[in-house]
Amino acid sequence: MAKYAESIVKENSKLELLVSRQSFTVCFRYISDTETDLNKFNLELRESLRKSGKSIVNYGFIDNILTIRLITANGEIEKSDIDLFFKNIIGQACKIEKKPVLDYA
């Protein structure tokens, strides 16, 4: 599932893969059109998504860059779960940016 999630990040121009996939972990960030401080935006995105109850995902730093860390270690995860996660994150980002919700694919 991590390979699948990584492929979604690579194929979406609004998402940036920060390092190659590490086992079950995919580290990426959303590239905002409206915010120049991407660390601030991605932390707000992560918190907003968590507070919505739709998806819970962790974050960390690679050098000084905040990264959203999707960990796909649960053996029950299916492609539909990964799809829903990215739908939720893109939808929440569009909401923060006050833009129409885009399809992640």
C-alpha cells in the first residue's frame, strides 16, 4: 500500500514527495497556491484534517521541512482506504485555500 500511496503523491502536482518511500512510510507535503510558508500550511492542514475526524496522520521534519508522514503498516489497509485518505487531504487543503475541491487523481 505504501507503493500505491507513493504513486499517488508522484502523480499529483499538488503533492510533493520529500524522500523516497521508506518501507511503510510515505513522506510528502501539499503545495499550496495561496500560502508561501508551506510548513505552516501543512501543519494547519494536518491539524484541520485531524480535528475533522476524517483522517489522522502524523508529521515530522526532514531537515527544516515539515512532512506529512503516512504510515501504511496496518495489514487491513486497502487501496480504497488510501484513495479516501488522499481525497480527504486534498479536500481539506482546498477548503483551507478557499478553493473548489479538486479530485486528487
